[in-house]
Amino acid sequence: MRKRLKPTPKFKSEAEERVFWESPENDSTEYVDWDLAKLATYPRLKPSTETISIRMPEDVLNTIRDHARRLDVPYQSLIKLWCAEKVAELARGPVAARRLRK
């Protein structure tokens, strides 16, 4: 006989749902019968990244590669991380960006 599942709560936002499922006291097996789960495929899903080509001075790239090696991460990932951090800084506005530099 199958275990009786709890009804999945209704959430006001995605953030509220994320907090619920990340909480250690909320076990998804109490809400979902994973034995019935099937692998989903999305053949028409477009990749969320775009390949670009960027020219960079060799000494700058070598410095990035050295730093990435010390951090034990791929240098392309490090470049993406640094770009994302800069974009987030710029999105906070010029006042916040100036405060961060001090």
C-alpha cells in the first residue's frame, strides 16, 4: 500500500516556495511520489548562454589563467563570475558602485 502524501502547499511567490523546499524539515518524499517520476526532456529549449569571442591581451589572459589555477576553477568560469559581479555592481547604480570601490 502506498504512503499517503501531504497536499503540496500553495505559495505566494517563487521565493516563498524556494524557502519551503530548502528547509530541512520539509522532505519532498512526503509530498511527491518519486517512484512515479519520469525524466523530462525539452528538445526545443534554447541554451541560456551565448558563445562569444573576445580579444584580450595575452598577458591579461595569462594572469587570469594563473589566478584561476590557484583557485582551482576553469579560467572561463572565473571570467564569467567576474563579469557577473561587475554587472551586478553596475545594476545597483553609480552610488553603490562608488561605495564598493572605497
